[in-house]
Amino acid sequence: WWTHVEPAPRDPILGVTENFLKDSHPSKMNVGVGAYRNNEGKPVVLECVRKAEAKIAGSDLMEYLPMGGNVKFNDLSVQLAYGENAECLESKRVASIQALSGTGACRLLAEFQKRFQPDSQILIPVPTWANHHNIWKDAHVKAQTYRYYDPKTKGLDFSGLVEDIKNAPSGSFVLLHACAHNPTGVDPTAEQWREISAVMKKKEHFAFFDMAYQGFASGDCEKDAQAIRIFMEDGHQIGCAQSFAKNMGLYGQRIGCLSIITDDQTQAATVKTQLQLICRPMYSNPPVHGALIVQTILSNPELKQLWLQEVKGMADRIISMRHALRENLEKAGSQLSWQHITNQIGMFCYSGMTPEQVDRLTNEYHVYMTRNGRISMAGVTTKNVEYLANAIHEVTK
Ligand code: LMR
């Protein structure tokens, strides 16, 4: 039956971890996958999560959730994205559904797009998180790209972006990273978001925000939602994928939310039934535990406050590692400019290293990262930053 099946290519991100685990060198470093580590290089369970777990221990955890998931969780999740007093929430015109983290939310949206806007295409930034391409491909949605990053300035290619969005057929879906763009760490300014929003309004494009890092860009969840808020002010009916993997450290719980702003309450309810119809034959209904943790944290003022402090703590540690990496590269005598390390934001540094330089970093220095030159700053610590800087200096001389 299966002799014709060829091995699938290794995943460009998760494959890095597979290689890292096989290496027994004592100095090995994993700066591949975007998963937060403390300064000891260890995964972190947030204190607010521990406290929430203690509160829910022994509760009725094992029942099925409805197809759309935990309704209280969905409500709290969209409040975080759109703002507590958002008009679209007050008028109940947001369809929201619990999703298997950000990936699952994007996949549901892509499927919904294919069913109900079958001729539309998705516009994907260059570069983007590698899995975005797979998600829309598997949903059989036609994909095009738009310019985003300029390797020369190591910043945003704003004019290229605007031009490509203007030239796309009206009614295109545009995939936007709400904050802390993965992999570049380069976000538009508020002013630039306003311009992008205006162009998209004119072209009647649909804005779909992937918000995997709320809180990680600035340490402030409200500020990190500024792009979404600007689009809402301009009257866009956006869609949004939220993930609590990074900002609550709930990676393996697969907890996220897909929401779509609609015309009114009736339409929101209708859209939700169709989203549920996509879930039912695929996985029936989502898991319980992660949603309950997030619900417990977001509905309890004390726990929410603790969470906000802890997100800020993670974001601040990453920012301090950006400075340390840059300083160590300069100390090592690198003649190149590393200013972009501290200019970029979020979990990643898009270093500008070539795939060949990355290969040398891995083969000669046991530093594991994606071949596009992305460094997960979350894996950098005060103990390994000098080693990393020296290794980068050696391969970029
Ligand atoms: C990443 O970009 O490293 C993360 O979003 C993890 C993943 O699933 O790829």
C-alpha cells in the first residue's frame, strides 16, 4: 500500500529541535524554535498558571466542551485582542471559537475562506512563519506574497508592502502579523499601520491578523494590540488568530482563539455555526484544560495582574539579551553593524546570516537555528551569550 510514499521534508523549525536533541556536545545551544527559556535555559511555567491550576484542580475537567469550545474563554480572549469596551463586542457581532492554538486558528480561517470566499486569495508577507504557507496550501487557497522586509536596511520595506497590497485584486485576504513579526522582529509603526489600513479599506481587502505574541513585543498587551485597534477604528471587519502558547507559556496545551468581526449579532451566530461545522469532522471539539487555565487567569483580577507582570518579565529578559548579544559581538571585534539586533522586537532576531553561515554555526559551534538566519532570543542567556556572539563573529568575518 505505501511503497510509493516518499519521506516528507523536515520541518524548517521543528526539525531544528530534532537535530539539537541528537547532539551531545556540552556547549550546544538551541535558538531555533520560539519557545521561552529562563536565564538557566529552562522552560518556564508561569506563576499565574500554577495558581490557576491550583484553583481548578479537582473541578469537572473531563467533560466534552461544545464544538466552539469554552464560551467564557472565547469571550475573555477576544476582549484581550479587541479591548474590553470594543463596540463590536458590545454589539455581539464577533464570532469566536476556541482553536488549537494559533496554527489551528489560522487553519480554521483558511478553511472558512475556501468555503465562503472560494475565489479569494491570501496575501502572505515575505518572509513569514514557514507554517503559514502550509496552512493555506492545505486549505487549497490560492496564495500570493507581498513585500515586507528589506534585507538592505534590515527593516520594513514599507513602500513595497503598500504597492503590493494596492496591486492585489480587490477583496484579497491579507495575512498580517499583529505584533512581533515572526521571523523578522520588524513591525510597522502606528503611522504605517494607519496607512496600511487605509489602503486595505480602499481595496476592500480582508485583514487577517495572526497574533501569536501579544505582550511579547512591548511587554504591554494593550500596546501590542495597536494594529488591530487601528483597523477596528477604521471600520474593518477583521479576523484574528490568537495564541496563548507564548504569552502564557501554554505551548503544549494548544490553546488559542479564532474570531471574525461580522455585521451584527445574527451574522456572528451564523458564522460561528459554520466554523463549528469545520471543527466537528476534524476533531469534534477542542481540549478543556488550557482554556480553563486562560479563563481562570483572565477572569481573576489578581491573576491577570500577575500574568501581565510575568509577560513583561519575559519580554524584558529578551530585550536585555538583545543588548547583551550586540555588545558581545562588538566586543568580539565584529566590524559589521548589529544595530538591528536591538532595533527588532519580539522573540526573534533576524540576524541577516546566510544559510551557509548558519550551517557553519551548527556544524562547528553546535548552535542550532533555522537556516533563514532567525535567532530565537528566548534561548539566549547571560551564560551562553558570549559563546554565541563569538561563534557568530567567526562565521560572519
Ligand atoms: C516558531 O516560529 O518557532 C514557533 O511559532 C513554533 C512553531 O510552531 O513553529
